[in-house]
Amino acid sequence: MEWNLIFEMIDPRLIIVVAACWVIGYILKKTPKVPDWSIVYIVVVLAVMFTVWLLGWSAESLIQGILSGSFAVFGHQIVKQAKIGADQ
């Protein structure tokens, strides 16, 4: 599945959630006592909470939150891998 398609599925009101999750993930990455494996889970849970807060509780909010958190993690990985590729 193409990630542009998933980005189109995310409600435009939730772009701020994606940006917030990106920042939260970056902060967690720099926090020494937070294991790397847990960052993805924390970001997705927070994205779901933010989405439910913005849109109200529904199955769609849950899906939108998961998509928003996942897209934030994916975006970070794309930037990270692009930097690694550029250095080689």
C-alpha cells in the first residue's frame, strides 16, 4: 500500500496530531530511560488519545488516531533513513 493513500485517509484536522506525535517521539528518543522499542507504542497511544479528544469517541477516531501515530513514526523513519542514505 502506498503511504500517500494512507495520508489521504487521515482527516485534515489531524495534521496537528501528526506533528505533535513527531515532536513527542523525538523527545522520547532523547530521553535516556525510555527504551526505543516502546516509543512507537507510546506515540500511537497518545495519537489515539489526542484524536478522541479532538473528534470524540468513535471507531473512526480510533482508526484515525492509529493512522496519525503510524504516519508520524513512518515520517520520522523516512527522514532518518534518507539522512543515512545521503551519508553513504
